[in-house]
Amino acid sequence: MKNIFLIGATGSLGREALKVIEDNKDKFLLIGATGYNNYKELISICRKFNPPYAGIRREFIPIMKDNCSGDTAVFDVDKRLSEILEEADPDLTLFLSSGINAAKAVKYLLNKDKRIGIANKETVIAGGELIFKKENLKNIIPIDSEPSAIFQCLLGENKESVNRLIITASGGPFWEKREAEFPFITPEDALKHPNWKMGKKITIDSATMANKAFEIIESHFLFDIPYEKIEAVVHRESIIHSLVEFTDGNVKALMSKTRMYYPLQFAMSYPERVKTHIGYLNLADTGKLTFYPMDRKKFPAFDIILHFAKEGGNRLPLLVAADEIAVESFLERKIKFTDIPYVIEKTVSSVPFSEGGSLEDIEETYKLGIIKAENIIRRIIL
Amino acid sequence: MKNIFLIGATGSLGREALKVIEDNKDKFLLIGATGYNNYKELISICRKFNPPYAGIRREFIPIMKDNCSGDTAVFDVDKRLSEILEEADPDLTLFLSSGINAAKAVKYLLNKDKRIGIANKETVIAGGELIFKKENLKNIIPIDSEPSAIFQCLLGENKESVNRLIITASGGPFWEKREAEFPFITPEDALKHPNWKMGKKITIDSATMANKAFEIIESHFLFDIPYEKIEAVVHRESIIHSLVEFTDGNVKALMSKTRMYYPLQFAMSYPERVKTHIGYLNLADTGKLTFYPMDRKKFPAFDIILHFAKEGGNRLPLLVAADEIAVESFLERKIKFTDIPYVIEKTVSSVPFSEGGSLEDIEETYKLGIIKAENIIRRIIL
């Protein structure tokens, strides 16, 4: 029995993770779950799974306590997460929330030599240089479908044999749209992802292809592979989740149906594989898999983000902050779709380069990025 | 430095293997090569690589001796192969010839706990039950592109996690041909394989899709996986060489450009991977990969062969003999393309079932199959 603690249990990934646990009751036990604002969902999780720990924002603690059984200790997720993780001592902690809030708990667990699964790109990017160091990688299982695919393709292989990591990109909803129409893209248009059902932020990041640049950064840190050896290829069907090309010209690909259930299930069962409850891919039904080179002109966010990422240091938390605010402002109809890369570029270049520093420094830089991005957006609106 | 002995160095696979050795002079050393009738090619191999041993049919020994340097000991490949292999003691012996002649040497090396690479389907099929036993598999590296792909996909994985092996089939030159035209197929038509340059026998086996059934049998023995868990899917481009579906719904695929150089290079370098000299696959250039279910009606050899293979015993050497004679007779224009599956079916069912027995028994059954098949063909011609 593996004891599992879910950070971000109330989001779309959390729901899939809970289904994996439910489908494998004999193997996985939920010993803790956290939410942020969505106390209703967390209450229903507590009622169903009765975990010993449930974390939520402070203001929702009383209503949680009123609605959960006495078996569940309700705690302030902003203040006490690391402390509770120490007490609960899970076999595996999955970070499924977004944002850099989780960085402290990730760092704490890795320092304690504890195994984590991570779907939180922001933490990997902003905290990459500080937290995701070579010596910690053995305890990290990626959950995003692309790095999970790479992780699986690397099983039984030597890192020295890797020639390239090839990250697949669906191309998002606008792959075939004419560039001239891009300024008129609405949030409703951008929220229609062709293959994946995901949260709003990541769906917009897929539409701008910022997401693919973020996954390249993520893979750079999670697999300790230089940026020159990581590429993206557009693969419209999202059946191949990523590939590893070896020095000898052989290429391994990992495929599954497009549901985050699969990488979540893998992260929980690793180093074993369980029997899935949601069925298998049928290649003959799939019919075809198509590939195209990246279009860097129509999707400028990709190159802008990678340019800064390669500089490292404070660029990494600034990128996270800038994209977060740009996407939020687009969703609030304050800026155009085509302003997103502009805001990212202006935000990061408005701050002089410096090294990343401590976790506190990273958090400060991130906050600075938020303010800078908001200022730039204010100027666009004026 | 790895000492390599090539059985069947003068065929199309042999030429690719020699190119791998030439491209990696610092890693691989040719210490022996055998041919059968093609003494001219073997002489040029001896002149270029100067191996300590060269094996050929008895009648060509004098001409070989006259044309090779005194450094190379020329031997009778039919009589002395096992003995020479003992003397030469190679790190790796690659069986690249076709036919069941090599079975004795394969058995000898596996009994001595020596590592072999095998592209010789006939030996694996006919000798599967006797030679390719579970305890020997650790010393066997497959070379056919399909089982090589599966071998690579299984690295770092547990056999218990395998749900299905999925063998890809190009569909051959007649995938889109109307069934009504099949009786009029000529050897010239059938020798035009869309993706691979191979020997004549295997090219015809690809056209009838007998080859795919043989690869399923091969995979059954080489990976100790039951027939129910092995399937074929048509994949026209031959870029994905095969796939492994795991119990958790994740699927690993192995790809490369369509050249036997890649699996040969892998077999020689395993457990390491070298840097290839012949370039990398470009997925965006490839454009698309297509998949279709097998067409068992148009290609009846597939089901006929698998039906008998599952019975095991003497069916296995009989299948090898029947297909060999059927293909040969088709190439000699004695029978029609559509007679090939008929000859296989009639040959095998003309002999009562018995267990496989010893190597001598297998060779006897094989010879019986040759005679039976020839008789059946004589009756067709009459």
C-alpha cells in the first residue's frame, strides 16, 4: 500500500488522480489532500476518502471542519504544508497545483530525500536552478504528459546515449489559423483545445505555444539535458506524448490515449505498472499520426521564453510571473491574444539580469515580475 | 574492443553489418566471417578486414585460400562452424544467414552461455521450442527490425507489465491491390518492396505477409510472451518498427529510418549505444505515420501460419520448409502467388502432429517438409 498526499486535489488533475486512487484501492491510499479556494470540492473529497489531512486557505478552515469527519485534521495550506508533510510522511507526494506556492514544500521534501511527483511547471521553472538539482532528480517523477513520456522512454537507458529530447506539441487551436486573424482571437476561441481537457491557464499557454517552451525548460531541469538537445515538433493528434532520440539513431516514443489519467497512474505506480481501468489505445482506429515543424513566426512566445530561459537566473521566475499576468489579462479581455508574447518580453527585459538566489529571492523576483507585468499591461490599456 | 563473428557476411544484412564495423573501428573488430556460395564477396571481405577466420562451402575453399592472405584460416562452414566458434571465442556472434543450417551453432553458443545476435527467423521458428528457452534469452539480441524494436522497448521494464507486443507490418507491395488481381502477381511485382531493401525470400514473405506471422512466432520465443498477447498492425511507412503496450495503457514505440544498419548497430553496441554515422530520423519531414488493421482475407498465409505455430511441435520446422519451397517455386514461376498459402497449409497438414524432439529430429522434419511441399507443388503443376 502506497500512502499518497495530493497537493492541488480539487483541480482537473486532482480529479483524475483521485480516480486513479479509487480504481486502485488495494494499492494506493489517500492520506492527505489540499485545495485552495474550492472548499466544496475538498469537502466532498474528505467525505469520500476520509484522509487524515486536508489543507485549505485559512478562511475556509471553519466550514471545512463543520463538514468533514473528525478523522480529518484540517490545516492552513499556506502556512503549515511542510510541517504537515513531515507529520504525515507520505510515500509519495503529488504536486498538481499551479503557481510557485508549492516550491517550499517541494524543496523540503527533496531535501528530506522523499519521492515526489510533479505537474507544477511554475515551480520547476522558477525553482529549477535552486531546487531541481542533479542530486535530487532520482526522487522526482514528472506528471506532465510530455516529461512523463520522456521519463518512461529513458527507463533502462543511459543519459550519455541521449541525442535529443523531442517534445511533441499539439499546435493548439490556432495551428491552422491565418496569422492576420490572431489579434482577434477571443478567450472563448483560445479555451477550445483540440485534444486535452485542462485548466484555463494551461489551455491558453497551449494556444500561444508558451506551454511548449515551458516544457522544454521543465525537461531541461528534470532530465539534466542541455537546451541544445531539446526540440519541439508539432504532432496534431497528441497520441505520442514525446520522444527520445538516441545517439545511434534509434528513437523511442511514448503513446497513450489523451487523458492525464495515464501519466498520473504511472507516477503513482512507478517503478511498477498497474493494470489500467480506462482502456487501451487502438492504433488502427487512430489511423494516422502527423508531424510538422514548429511555426516560430506565428507563435513568438516560444522563442521569447526560451531565449530568456537560457540566460537562467532571475529570468526564470520573471517568465513565470509575466506569463501568468499576461494570460490572466487576456482572459479578462484587458489585452489581445497577440499582446501575450509582448508582455512576456517587456516584463522580463525590464529587469536587469541577476542570479536566481534563495527561495526567498525567487519569490521576490516573482512578485517583482507580477508588478512589472501589471504596469506594462496598464500602459497597453491606456 | 568487441570481437565479432558474422555468420552470413555476404548477404544484404552482412554488408550492412560490415559497414557498422567499418564505421566503428575503435569499438568492433571482425574476427570471423562466413558465406555460402558467394566466395567472391567473402574474398573481398577478407582482403578488407583480414579476419582470422573465414568459412565457406567446401568446394570454394581452394579459391578462397588462393585469394586471401595467410592471416585468414579458411574453413568448411558446413562441417566446422561450431568448432571454429569455440576456437575463435567471439564476444558476439551475429547470425545473419537464412535457413536452419545455423541452428547447431546457435545451440552450441547458447549452451556455452555466449552472446549472440540473431536475424535468422528460420532457426528461431524451427528451433524455438528446443533452443530458444527462457534460460537462454538473456544472451540473445534480436536483429530483425521488429523484435529489435520490442527488445529496446522492453529495456528497463518488467515482463509482467507487458499487455501486448504490437508488431508493425508495412503491408508490402500489394496492400492496396484488389484481391481479384492477386493470382496474376508476378515475381517482379512481388520483389518491389515499398520500404525495405532485403533478400528475395524475405521480400516475398513480406508480400504474402507470411513474414508478419513468422515475426509473431519469433517474438513469442525471443520474449517468452504467449501468442494471445502478440498482434500485428499495418503501418505503411515502416518508421515505427514495433511497439509494446503495457498493462497501464502506456505504449512504447521504437522508430528509426528504414535501414537494417540501425538494428545491427544496436545489436553490436548493446548494452551501450554508439554514435551513428548514417544520420537521424526527421519526423517533420516524415510528415505522417498511418495505421490499419491487418487484412487477413487478402493475406491468408498470416492466419494459416499462426494457426499451426500455436500447435507447436513438428509444425514449426514444417512451416519453415513449406514456406521456403513455396516461395522458391513462385520465384521460379512454377506456382501462382495465391498458391503460396495453399502450399503451406497442405504441406503442414499432410504430416501428423508430433513433438519437436532433438535438433536431429527437427532437421528430419524440415527435410520431410521440403519433400512434402515439393510433392504438393508437383500436383499443382500437373
